[in-house]
Amino acid sequence: MEQIIEAKKILVRAPNWVGDVVMATPAFRCIRENFADSHITLLIKKNLRGIVNGSSWFDEVIEFEPGMRKSTKDFLRLVYKLRQERFDMGFLFPNSFSSAFMVWMGGVSRRIGYIRDARSLLLTDGIERLSENGKFLPTYMGDYYLKLCTQPGCKIGSKKLEVFISGECEDKADALLKKYHIDEKPYFLMNPGASYGTAKLWTAEGFARTADLLRKAVDCNIVLTSGPGETELADEIEGLSKKGLINLSRASISLDLFKVVVKRCILLLTLDSGPRHFAVALNRPVVVLMGPNDPRYTGSQYEIGRVIREDVDCSPCQLKTCPTDRRCMTRISPEKVVETCIEVLNSKKEHNRTSILN
């Protein structure tokens, strides 16, 4: 396809989930590299802004509230702003009809996105999703987003995920870790929540038992974080732990600050959720507990770590709520998790030692 020469003003509609935004960073970078002289604006949910803070990919960022589509007044106000900007081109990362409708209403001249959710008439450059035997073929989301960039002829460079950390956030992290005495020992970071749905969740007992076994095996701290609405789960895990852990679920950690907390941990233990992709972007070891989701959507070649999955006949189902007993998650044992964490840590140490010798 030919490179679009005239694209002075470009709109990028960001994905709607934390992990998806991180996995979209190679595509964000690709757009900037291929349209170096264009004015690029990012349209993103307000609560996700911190993920892209510090990057040089965008000349402007427009935030909107997550529940905005329920408010006609707010929706029309945003559409009016987009119309004033007179964008030549727009990249739609979400697959939803509503995202395409907003960009179409906003007067964006050329609209690039996947043909999904009955929105093909709203796109000027519709892309068919890869399929196999009549079904959608699961594709790593980083590659899925980069394919949008190839539609106008962009050349793809590095596929590495990337996030940025400011000196101010480093200082805030210093204060946070000192306040909770986290900096006194190396620490494992646990993130037990998943906003996607309850089908992804492990058990509070499993996390608590894992924390106790890790503290017994390694001289370390165990730090617990959670997302909005997940403090009760974190509190339950803290209450079940016999060895003690440091619960930061009520510390009001922003996404900017969370980047540093992930960067400084010795290993992240998480579900197949947003924090996993921060670890990939920051080159931190990660152990992922995965149940209902297809690993092909989120597995990165750059990930340092392991994915733990139980082989059950109903997985992957991609359901947000399990109709049975969540066996794909509940059959994962704390002992197996701890063993995997230690193996990942040891392999990381061996890799570092070999790198130094070479």
C-alpha cells in the first residue's frame, strides 16, 4: 500500500483496557516514526492517561470519562471538539461500534479500523481480522494493533512494549517504599485482581498461601496491590496470610507510580491482566496465572517469565463469568506457583551472570 503523504493531523483512539494500551505502545511509536512531521493527537480514557505519560509520540492528548457515552451532552461536546480539529486520518484501536461512530461524527476524513461490531460503513479503510476455518484467529494484540499501521503503508520497526517513568515518579516511589518499609528487602509484587471479570480470578487462599511459602523460601517482602474496587480482595488475602505481607491496596497508587513499583520488584505474580504488560515493558520477570483466556492474545516474545495454565477441556472459553466452578483457575496450586517463581528468578540470575561473562 502507498504511504499517505498528506496527513497533517492524525487522531489515535486508544484501546479501553490497561493491558491493551501497553500492548499498543509499539503501534503508537510506529505511527510517530512514520508521520514524524504530523500533529498526532491521542484520544484516551482519563483513567488510562498515566500509561502514556512521558512519551514523545503525541503532540496532544484528549481525555474522556469512561462512562461518557451515557451522557449525550458530553458525547456531543467531544464530537464538536474533534470536528474543530479537522483530522485527516484516524486510527481506531478499539473494535467497538461506538468508537467508530464517535470518530465518524467527529469528521475525521480517513478512518482506519477493523471491520467489527457492524461498523464497516463508518470506516474508510476497513481491515478484515485474520480468520481460520470460519472463526477469528487469536492474534497477539501488539501485532493486531500494528496491522492497523500497515494500512496506510507504515513501516514497522521494533515490537518492544515501552512505558516511561519520570524523575518525579521515582521520587514518589522512594517515599512510598520507605513509608511501608518495602525498601528494606527485595520484594515480590502480587496483583490478584482482574477488571475483565471473575472468571480470571484465582483464590484469596491461593495468593495468601503463595505469599507465605515465598517468604519461607526467600528473604523478601511480599507486596500486594490492587485496582479500583479490589481492596476487599486484597484485605482478604492479607487476613489469610500467616507470614504477613504489605498491602498497598488503599495507598491510592496512580498508574504513573505503579510503573515504578513494578520496575523495582524482583518478580511480579499476576493474572492475565494489565500489570503483566507493565512487567514486559519494564523487563521484569513475571509469572502469570491464566485460565479462561487464550494465551495467543497476550503472549509476548519479549516476556521474561512463565505462564501457568491447567489443561481443562473447557479452556480457553474467553468468558468473563464462569458458568461452572472456575476449575481452570482453582486447580492451580500455590506450591506449583512458588516453584515456578523460584525457577524464573533463578533463570533470570543465570541469564544476567552469562551476559556479564560474555
